[in-house]
Amino acid sequence: MKIVMLDGDTLPERPAQPEWCSAWVWRGQTAPAEIVSALQGATIAMTNKVPLRADTLRQLPELRYICVTATGYDCIDLDACRAQGIVVSNVPGYSTRSVAEGVIAALFALRRHLMDYAISSRDAWPASPHFCIHREPLQDIQGAVLGVVGKGDIGSAAGEMAQALGMTVLYAERPGAAAVRAGYTAFDEVLARSDVLTLHCPLTPQTQQMINRQTLAAMKPGALLINTARGGLIEEEDLAAALRQGTLGGAALDVLSSEPPPATHPLLQPGVPRLLLTPHIAWATRQGVANLLRGIEANLEAFAQDKPRNQVS
């Protein structure tokens, strides 16, 4: 079987080539216009973020399996795959601990203003007449309220870590839900009570830009926002405005709606304060990468044995 990886440069390491694979093509990146030609003759496609839509899949009659080298699979047209008999698997759970720890790291960085103090200290501390410098006020973690939007593996893990630090954790019910499930708190109440709001829900038509001017205005003044899920959950122009106006205390984002973002992205412009931005790497600890590689290898082996695992289609 021929296996083609479409965007291998998104992984810091490669999984092992299966012994039964007759042709192993590892592409660092694949432009949209190159997808069909790159997958000609392939039985298996591996992709992280390169989209495989219906019009592309129709031109690939030999394709039988898609291994998404991530947990999220919104880049795949699942209906088209079902229609063509293409099996699709993802790698769930590989980064649960890594991303949850990333949330806690961002929480400390924002509450303690670590970036501001670390950068300013090189110039300001030697010139200070005192042993310390007071800039942005520092806040403890214990006693703060963490609102979690999305109670899956990562959201639950982040909540458990926060509770261990002495935080009160509220899991948000879906916006506009008619009833609040046990273990959840109404979405509007979570917005109003949270000192920190962290996003862990999938990107769907219902969650697209769920954090916008209205929801930001409903948050506690000075609250913090963390997003390690999908950039499209946030209306980014509105977030930039809230940070500039100071109604939001700060934000830590590991994802944006367009990745890589254009230089004109509203959150990359000068004058957006209290923003900690990282390039979608919360998952990429050494352990997270190792878990991902083993998951990819196991998925490929299971498909070869006609026992596919982690199927999403």
C-alpha cells in the first residue's frame, strides 16, 4: 500500500514507516492545488491540517483510509468519505495532559504578569532605587474562579488541575440551553463569575465566534481568556478591542482563526496589550509528540489488519 503524508512539517518527528508499506511519501507541505496529484495511487493519506473535501476525494478512487495526525478532524469531509467508503481515524487523547498543563502555565503567566515583568526588568530593575518594582498588580491562583467551556478530556483535566491549586471550577452549559445538566453551570453565569475563562469545545456552526462583543461584555471586568482549542471560537476583532479598552484583563491564545495568520491579523497589530500568543504548540511537549507518533503507528497497523481503530467515519 502507498501512504502519503501531506503536511509532515507540522510534526517535529516522523512516525515509523510500516514494514508492509510499499511506498512511503513524506511531504513537508502540500498546497491545495497539489493535493490530488500528491495522492495519486495512494491507498492511505495522512494529514494534519491539509483539507480533504468532496471535490478532492472524488478524484481519488484508490484512496481507502485517511489517518488524521491530530485529534481534530474538521479538515475532513466525513459525509464524502462515507459515500466513497473511505475510513477516517484520528488520534484522540494524545495531548490531554500537555494541553491542560499549557492552560495552567498560561494561567500563572497572566495572573502574575510574567511576560511584562520579565521583559521590563532588564532595563527597569538596574535603574530602580528599590529592591523591587511594582508594575501590574499580581494575583494569586488560589480562590479564583475558572470557567471551562467544554468538558471533554482536556477541559476536565484542566479543571482537575485548577481544583488542585485551590480554584473554584465551573463547567459551562451550552449557550442558550433550555436546561442545565448536572455538573454544569449556565453559560451566562459562568461568564459573569469567572476570573478566568478557558475554551475546550470543538469548532462547530453553533460555537463559531461564541466569544464576541456580547459575551466579552458579559464577562467579569478584568477577567482573563485562554484558548487552546480552535481560533474560530473567538471573534478576534472584538477580542482585540476588549484588550485595548481594558475591559478584559488579558488573554492567552495558542490558536487563531487563520494559521499561520496574516501580518494584518487584528491581534498582531501594535497596541494590543496583555496578550500572550503562542503558535499552536500547547500539544507539542516531548511526551505529547511521543503519544501522537505511537497513536499514528497504531492506527496504520490496525487499518492494515482490517481492524480500524479510532474511527470518526
